Amino acid sequence: MKGTIMRPAFRAPVVSVLAAAAAFALAACGALVSSAPSSSSASSSAAASATAPASPSPSASAAGGAGAGGAATPGTTPSSAPAPAELKTYTFPNGHVSFKYPADWKVELFTGGGSPLESATATIIDASGTEQATVYSGRIADGVSHPVTRTVYESAPVPGLAAQPAPAAHYAFYVDRMDSNATYRMHLAAGAPKPGQGSALDGIIRAGDGVILADVKFIEKPFANDAAAKSWLAGAEGQALKALLLSISYK
């Protein structure tokens, strides 16, 4: 794993039980389950349009790092969107939560020694072995909240979660800035994230009698600037992870 998002130390509970961080850290003590319990081929990825702010001048380099797992080249935009990859479908053992992912990637499930029907974390790993995202399905979660100034690159409703309780689940890609620190996030958000001054989002999606959390895993400083972030999003890796989040569904 190339790194994790740095967050302030203080926390304010949103669902006051156990920490979502504990659920995502289940790999430390968890039981590793086979990487592809349920998969089927699909021909195209989910897509959604959203309004993004105008791109700044592409003058800086992405020397500060890459996106979730690959290099970003700031200030360059592909002439056309990457061709959709062949997809597989992963379904959690509870049979309720599923998502699509590139066929040459894999999924590993961690349960922490408990029942996978109650709670589990799926880690999505690309063809190079880099952990790209995590999806948690379970009954416990909490969140953090602190003041930030947000720049939103994209957000869109997630079709497969439209029937779940409000606020509606959204795919979101944005950066939160506090003092001189920038935190880039691509994840499921409860409602469309708003630009400007606000509070950090907890990312807890209520579904059925449980919750879903889904986050792309970025290194500490993945992008040098907004132009580099947008360039990464337009590339194959950014589009694959966007499609993965938009494909999450509950039945």
C-alpha cells in the first residue's frame, strides 16, 4: 500500500459505535477470504456526468505523487475517454452489496474473524498489486468532522443506491483544504458535496439495516495541484475507480 490520507487527530462521532477506521483495519487481524467469490463478465462501466470547475493553468508537475496507484501528468487531457475495461461483478457474502471492477484486478475480503454476513471489508487490488480502494459493508461505523474549504471536481448520484435512505449516495471526487493541508478524496458521500467552506464528510451510506463505506486509497500527497487531479481523473485509472464507485448497489 502506497500510503493513506492524513486526517486531524480529533473526531466527532456520526454513528457512535465503533470506528470506521477499525473496520477498514480488519486486515491486521482478519481472516483472508478467496478473492473472487462471485463474478460475471460485463461489457461496460458505469458512467455519469457532473459539473467540474474550470481547469487552472497546467503549469505545475505531479512530482508530489501519483493518484491512487499510477502516475499523473498534470495539464494533459486525453483526446478521448479511455475505452471501458472488461468488468467483473463482486458480491459480498451477505448477498446485498455488489460492485463492478476491472477483470484483471482482484478483490480480497477481510472479516476480522467474525461472520462475513455481518461485516466485511473488500479491498480492490489492481493488476500491479496496488491496493486501489476499499468497500465496507456492515453494521458499525463512525466518522470525523472538522472545518474545511472544499473544491469539488465531480459528483453524481449512484444509481444502485437510489432506493436507500436520504441523503442519496453520491460518487464524489474533491479536495478538502485546512490551513496548508490538502486532503484528496474519491469516495461515496451521503449527498452531493458542496464547494466552499463546510465540514469534512463522513462517507457513511445507510443501506438496509447496515451501512456502506467506499473509499479510493490515495497516497499522502497524490497530486501537485487541481490540474494534476483532473488529469488523473480523465485517465484510465481515475475512470476505472469512478466507475467502480458508481456501480455499487444494494438489493
